[in-house]
Amino acid sequence: MRKLAIAACFLAAPALADMQMARDAFQRGQFGETVARLTPAAQSGNAEAEFLLGRIYALGLGHPEDAWRAVEFLKRAAGKGHPAAQLHLSKAYASGAGLAAPDPLRAALWAELAVLANAEGAAAHLAEQRRRLSEQDKSRLAPLLSDYRTHLFPFSPK
């Protein structure tokens, strides 16, 4: 068991180093290098890398904006419980950026989850999304939230 833990540390070290190098490249404004360093981590399922790539594509840093690609990365990170990704995904659903059309129900759902995950600024965004919901969507929100909450926060009290 101890050997397995030591091996895991050695295998994780390069990934952590790549994330730090990606952050450093971002700070220097080298967005092409940032994307190149984040992509392998995102492909391996690193939620932080997925979130950062989502934001880079949404803002068009170092290349043209790609809202569709941004939403895809945000969905992956949000589904892993990344609070900021949940908030930004909610904003995408609210505006329809990177989607076929705005989806107020999913905007409210992801805003609720972002609040549960303590994402900064999520409470104010949630209040706005709740005001936009139709009565029908309000009744559909609770069961959806229950399902997602069970998946994303399995150890929290109900």
C-alpha cells in the first residue's frame, strides 16, 4: 500500500508541474503555451485545467473566441464539482453563449449548484436566475437539483 502511495505521488508530480507552468505562462500572457500545457491535463480529467481552458476559449485569449468549445470544457469541469465552472456554465446557459439557445432552467440549476459549492458571486447570480424562471420550470427545478446534488455532493447532509 505504501509503495502505491509513493508511486501515485511521483505520477502526480509532473501533472502538478504542468499546471504551475500553465499558470505561469498565463500570467506572462502566453496563451498559446498556456493552452498547450493545460490540454493534456484537461484530457486526463483535471477539472481545474478544464475550467481554465473553458475560460480561455470563452474570452478568446490568444485566439478567436469559441463559445461552443468553452461550454464543453465548462460542462466537464462543472460535472466534477468545480464551483467556478458551475457558475460560468450557469451564465452560459442564461445567455445561450455556446448553445443553441438560452436555457433558464439549466441556468438556475447550475447557479443553485454553484451556491452549494460556495462559488464567489453565485448567490446574486442565482437570485437573478430564479426571477427568470417560468412557473413550470420552477416546479421542474427541485427534482433536477436533487439528482445533481446527490451526484456532486454525495457526502453532504440533505
